[in-house]
Amino acid sequence: MTVKEDKMKKKLLKLSKLPFIRNVFIMATGTATAQLIAVALSPIITRLYGPEAYGIMGVFISIIGIVAPISALTYPIAIVLPKSDSEAKGIIRLSLYLTSLISILVTIFLLFLGDKLVDLFQLKEVAPFLYLIPLVVLFSGYLQVIQQWLIRTKQFSITAKVSFFHALLFHGSMVGVGILYPVAAVLVVMTALSNGIKAFLLFIFTRISSYKQFSMREKNEIKVPLKKIAKKYNEFPKYRAPEVLINAASQSLPILLLTIFFGPASAGFYSIGRTVLGAPSQLIGLSVGDVFYPKINQAANDGKELTSLIRKATVALGLIGIIPFGTVIMFGPWLFSFVFGDNWGLAGEYARWIAIWSFFVFMNIPSIRTLPVLSAQSFHLKFTTIMLITRVSALSIGYFIYKSDMVAIALFGITGAILNLLLIFKTLHLSKNFDKSQPI
């Protein structure tokens, strides 16, 4: 071994011992195994069910994607922020109460206005499954709570293990049941149960973990009043919840509008493209984001500089993302036809444009995780509102002026890329101002 190789080995060994790198590696390993299962089984699943069934599942995911993230009014995101565990547990209690209440309200809404919703958005294909939504809301709230608690307590290995087992159960069931009953109902029901299964697995693993502060009430622990907690973190329901709702609506718009404008098959092509391009974000981006969030919060509490941390993480993700997203941009149609079957070639054309937008979504993960720490939720809400308007305009121009699903997707992808790039620059600007305001 040369001196140069020896130095490189020592540097890599030193890097591997850094908590941030180690935690990202743990998260990425769990997600990688989960993605490996998904990738291995996806060609079987797509051949079993076909584009139309995928389109119906995509529409259902779009609907639950709008309501599920606000199942607890985004209070769970605040679990990471308090200095004391007692206050964090107070946020957990508040989140669980709100989740139960919102699930009941959604049930009442569907009982009285479900039919009108179906007629308004032409959702006849998913009408039989609408009453699964309250269950999804309940499961989502529980999942958010336990995920944020694990991020707070840095129990990343639990999340990694559960990612693997959940993927095995979820995708394995789709294949197993699909061999006998290859219908859209199987995809929809499995999707509805997904968050519940994951929340249950996380809960079981957390209960048997070595971390001894999970119980909701420790001996001699001061219980923080829920009213006080709700008021202290009211930025989340006030700004973050509307932002998440609007963002979810804008994420779901392509599937809903493509279904209305061009039919379920078109929505199916978009769904599979979005799923494939979401893999790098799931594998690396979210792993970095989940570890980065408590790190940037701790840095802010300690009065350290934030801008360099954000910049380094953003550039690193940009360099990593060039390969997967660039490959889809270059070879999308051929790749999709080869992997998923000849019927999915058009999905590869969609994916080329989705990849441009997804690349910048991948890059902006550190910025998104930093905004709550900078108390910039008001800005985030305004930004997301602009993004929603832009996306609606892009898809509408594609349909009403060009009468083309491809033009609609292209405009959607390009405008999304530009807006996400602007978000990164704005976050860096806000972090510089934050750094200047810190006491020396």
C-alpha cells in the first residue's frame, strides 16, 4: 500500500466515525434494502396490474396525499425542536388527540359530501375506496409521531430496520395477492394499510429498543399543559399545515388533472415515473434530511453558523443526483420499456421531464429541513402557494392550448425545477441573515 493510499484509508476511516456520516449511512442502508425490494418486485407488479390499475391507485394516493400529511396539523414536525423530552412528549399527546379528531371529521365529511366530491373531480373509479381515507389519516398521524420521536432520539437504526421489513411486507403482498387477484382494489387497499403497518412495526421496535425514555410519563416528570404547547408551536398549524396541504395538493394535481384531461392510463404513466424518480430521494435524500434536521436544529441552538452546513449538504446531494436523474433524462423511454414492459414506454417520456424537477427537489431537502429552524414557515407557505398556482397554470396550458399530455408534463417539470432552485437560494439568504443575528 502506498503512502497516498494509506492517507486516503485513514481519511475514510475518520469520516466513517463522524456521527452525521454514520447516521446517514445507517438510514441509507435501510432505505437501500427497501428500495432494492421495490425495484426487484416492480417489474412483476407492473406486469400483473397494468397502467389503468396503477392510474386508479395513483388517484387514491393523490387524495390521501393531500389530507394525510396534515392529520395532526403538522405538530409532529415540532417534536424534534424542544430541549426537554417532557415538552416533546406533550407535543406527541397533542398530535395524537388532533389525529383522532381529524379522522372523525373526515369520516363525517365523507358521509355527507362524499358523493359531491366524486362528481366534482370525476373520481368514480375510486369512489368505493373513499371510506378508507379516515383510516389512512389515523395511521398517518401515528406514523408521523413515532418517526419524529425516533429522529429526535437519533434511533436511526430502528427506522432503517423497519424500512426493510415494511417494504418486504408491502411489495410482497402486492405480488402474492396480485397473482390471484390482479385488480386495482388490491393496490388501493394495500396502499391504505401501508402507513398503519409501518407505524405498528416502528412502535414494536421502539418498545424493545435500549432507549429508556419512550414512556409518555417518566417518574417526577413535569407534565407540560397541552394548551401551552399548542400556543408555543402555533406556527406549525398556522403556517406549516397550510403549506403542507397546498404542497400536497400541487403534488397530487398532475394525477388528478391527467385523469380528468387524458384518462387513468395517462395518470398511471405519471405515477410509475414519479415512483421511480422518487427512489433517489427515498434512498439518500430523506436519509440525509432526517439526520440533517436535528443537526441543524442543534447548531442553531448552539449559536453555530448554519449557511455552510446547508450549502455543503445541498452541493453534495446535487453531485449525487446527477447520475440517477441524468440517466433517466438520457435513456428514460428505453429504460422503462426494458424494465416494466413495452406498455410503459410512454412513462419513460414522462419521466424525462419529471426527472428535471425531481433533481432540484432532491437538492432542496436540506433547505426544506432548515426552514422550521429559521422560523421561516410564513415564507414557505407563500412560496408553496405560488408553486401551486404555477403548476395549475402549466398543466392547464398543456391541455387547453396544446391539447397534449406531454407538453403539460414538460411545462410542469420545467416550472417545478426553476421554483425549487429559487427556494434553495432564498433559504441560503435567510440563513445568512440568521447567522449575522447570532451573538458573537
